Amino acid sequence: MCGIVGYLGKRNAKEVLFEGLRRLEYRGYDSAGLCVVSPSGELSVVRVVGNLDAMEKTLESFDTHGTVGIGHTRWATHGAPSKENAHPHTDCKGEIAIVHNGIIENFVQLKAELEERGHVFSSETDTEVLAHLIEENYSEDLGEALRKSLERVEGSFAVATVHKDSPGTIAAARRDSPLVLGFGDGEWFLASSVPAFLPSTRKVVFLEHNDVVVIDSTGCSITDLDGAEVRREVVEVDWSLDSAEKGGYKDFMLKEIYEQPQAVAETLRDKFDNKKEVIVEDLRMTREEALELRRIVVVACGTSYHAGLLGKYLFERWAALPVEVEIASEFRYRNLVVTSDDLVVAISQSGETADTLAGIREARRLGACVVAVVNVVGSQMTRESDGIIYTHAGPEIGVAATKTFTTQIVCMILLSLYLGRLRGTVTDAEYHAIVDELEVIPKKMEKVLGSSGEVSKCAEKYYKCDDFLFLGRGVGYPIAMEGALKLKEISYIHAEGYPAGEMKHGPIALLDADVPVVAIATMDSVYDKMINNIEEVKARGAPVLAIASEGDGEIVKICNDVLWVPETNEMLYPLLTVIHLQQLAYQVAKKRGCNVDQPRNLAKTVTVE
Ligand code: AGP
């Protein structure tokens, strides 16, 4: 939800900033801008409507050679995508430039006050109030001006600012929205996330809430909002540069779909000891504590919520615990009955999603232990939870979650097995069968990826349809939900994911020959029930595309198309079936000419409510 960058060093800032923004474009792409500061203090600002391709063209004639600057790629919250609302924003005199990710909640009141004092605004954004506040508070010390201005601000922010009278300085700060500081050789970087400067350095500081950082050619200092120095650990991130680039694939989404076997293997690495006992290091729960647990509550949004829905089946089966799965935006505004007997599992790729984060805070306030299942190392949720399970999927740039979903499923499997072992609720036979099957699951995922040609044929057949229905039962139901979400978010086709048994209570009325039904019908305990549901669909004339287990001779007789997956344990099928649905959504979207990495109206990380 907006990406910001900052650079101070010896290189041409315009180029470094633009490269950084390219790597953050997944965070927003409706407008963009940057400001380069010349050594004499001239601020050169460029702002464009549209994505970074539009900016690239404009930059060809943007003749600056300054080595200090800030940049922004926007996902609009306050004010439509327009040149006026694009960042950086400036004050009345054009002496300050500022970029911002987050929301200044009291901006209406601040704006009114500032206007009364004679400030003239040129945008509809909340951000611009900060430029005017800094203008009022500035007297030689940019860091101090930023600190004083932030005292007045309510809401979330990651900001970076420059001033014409401090040409060799960038001041930046964060609260809730992420901000990372990167250390190069005689150069410093600021960014909303690490991939922005990965080609230049892996040495980073994940700035904390209310940290203010001031960078100049002598180095950087970090303080709190009162100006007291704070120390932050410099850590070395191990993300490879390849993982943040397309590496020969047409789109990040496609690359990330293909990375899934490796990502799953990585998430499974070192999770079993030499006796094949599952290890979930950060949970450090004793047998007694595990036995005292009364309930699991999963909190998440979007695709992560679907991983949570799947988790319900796994926790109930192996850990024998009641489970509630909550959409985070609904969880936070209720009279919650959460207690210290509950384990709250928060799932999030980004570790920043505002609603999930708020859910974590509320659950902890009520005394529950919170474990976060997160992909982004050092993200806010990792700091605000009692335990962390990393998904180890590497950077996911495509807006549609793919490899982070399958690795989230792996974390659900690991956590439920771990609790099941502690509680003695999973049988030895089932436990070892699952552990053995997990060893071969990445190979089976590769096999599924090998049938993209078949998926492409199905996409060709159905890509002009206006509506799709995805059906599943048991663990196939969350996968049906996920398949529908993937299709709608990147191809803009209306799709619904439904529990197959529920279809006859309403959605069956939608069916006719123009509504393809995608049915998850693998060989599992609800297979026969699924076949009945497929028959009901056929009787209404709708074409059926089944995702089925290899060797199923019956299903080909009743379905129009079948995409196969290798046989596996019932509870592990989602790791295979979802790949076909991701590929289907991808192929359909491409055939419809959609931008799969940057679907309209969306942003990868939703840091606003
Ligand atoms: C998935 O394809 C979506 N882009 C979206 O639903 C996403 O899963 C959701 O916004 C949650 O994000 P998080 O995992 O970073 O919390």
C-alpha cells in the first residue's frame, strides 16, 4: 500500500531511486514520483499518473545528477490517482519534499489549522499536511523538524523528507507502516521493504515504531520521537537477488507459481529432528500448556484466510481442538470472547496487514498467546506476536499470493502435527504417513506444474465466460475459495468458491451452459459426495472441469475436462490441487490481456483498514 524509497550516496539518485521503486511497484501503481536534491539544494520533483512505465518515459528528460533523493509509488487512499495527488508533496514554498506510506488520521483537523495560518494546499492527500508542518517547524535541523511535526500526527506513517536548506540530509520515520534502512559502502538506502535495495546491500535495520532516522554523508543516527538516541541491530538478510527478479519468466506471478516446490521444501527444511519429530521452535510449548489449550482462533485476510480455513481441518483432525477462523476485519470490531486458554494464529504474507495486526493486538490484550505465520522477515507482526513461524517462501512480488499460500499450508500442517504430538491426539501411524508424504510432496508439486499445457487448453476453452463456480468439500472447500479469489483478482471474472454440498441451497440457480464449474474431486473421504454434486451440476447443463487424482477412471466419464494431480494423503491434496487453480487463473487472465502482476485497484500489502 504505497512504496517509499530514499537514497543518499555517490551514485545518480534518480537511477537508484527508480530501480528501487521498480522493486516496490507491487505495493501500489496508480501514480509515482521522486525528488532529487542537487548539492546546492535545488529540489527537482517529477510526478506522473500511472505505473512506473509512465515514469520511466518522463525520467528520460529529467536531467538531474544529484546523489540524494526520495521516491514513491502510490496506491490511492486520500484523493484520486492524479498528478496533484502523486507524491512527493511539497510545502507552500517548494522547499520541502516528502513521501509517505500510511494514513494521517487527523489530517482534516490539521489541514484546517494550517489553512487558518495561511498555508495553501495543492493536493487532496492526507500527506501534504506533513510538508506544511515541517515548513513551520524547520530551523536548520531537518530531523528535529520532522520529530516536532510528527508529534501532531495521529495514524500510521513511513515517511522520508528532504529540505532545500539541508541538501545532504534525509530524515525519515515510521509508525505502523514499515521502513527499512540499508547500509551500503558509503551509501544509505531507505525503503518500504528490502527487495528495493537488494542489488546494493543485504545489511539492514528494520526500524521500529516511532523511530526517526537522519542520514547524511557521515552516516545515520536513529532516535525516538523525543530525540533520544536508540540502538537498532544491523541484520544481514539472506534473500537472494534472483528471488526478487523475474528471472526469464514473463511475470512474477508465473515465476512464483513455479517456485512453489522449492518454497515448500524450504519451509519444511529442519522442521523434523532425527527421530522425525516435528519441531516448531518458536512456539516452545510444553505438553502441559498444549493440554491446557481450549481453542485455536485463526485470524487473517484474503488468501491467508483461506490457509486458515484449511488449518481448521488440520487442527481439528490432528490436534483435536475446536477452531474458529476469523476474517481479521470482522474479528477486531466485536465483543471478543478470547481468553488466555486460546492460541491465536495470525497468518499474513506481508506481516503488515492492518486488520490482522489489529486482531493480534486485541487478542494479546485479552491474554491470548499469539503465533504469527509470516513471510516477511522482521515485519511488524513478527515484533508484536509471542511466536513466529516463517513461511520461507522468499519475496513474493506478484499481487496474487501463490507460493506464500502453499507455504502457509505447510505451516498449518506443521503446527497441527506439533500440537497433535504434544497432546497425543494424532496416531503414530497417521503422523508417520504424513511426515513421509511431506518428503515427496515437492516432487509431486513439480509434476503438477508439468501439466501447464493442459491447463492452457482449459483456459482457452473458458476464458470468455463471465462467471465461474468453484466447488469443493472438506479440504477441497478452502481450495475452491482460493481458486475463485485467484480468478477474480487477476482476470476480473466473477467467480464464487462454495462448499459443494451447499450449492443446492442457492448457487445452483446460477448454473447454465455458460457457467463453468471447477470441481475439486480428488480421491478422499468425500469423493463420493463430490461426484453426486458434479452430477447435480451436469443435470443443469453446466460444463465441469474437475481437478482429480491420477488413475480415477470414473471422473473422465462425467466431466468435460480433467486436470490431474498425483495421489497423496487426503490432507495434503491442497498443496497439489491449488497449483492447477493458480495456473488456470493465470492463463485465463493472460488470454484476457490482464496485467497479472498488477491487477486493477489492488495492492500487495494492505496497511489501511
Ligand atoms: C491474495 O492473492 C491477495 N492479494 C490478498 O487477498 C492477500 O492475501 C491479503 O491482502 C492478505 O495479505 P497478507 O497475507 O499480507 O496479510
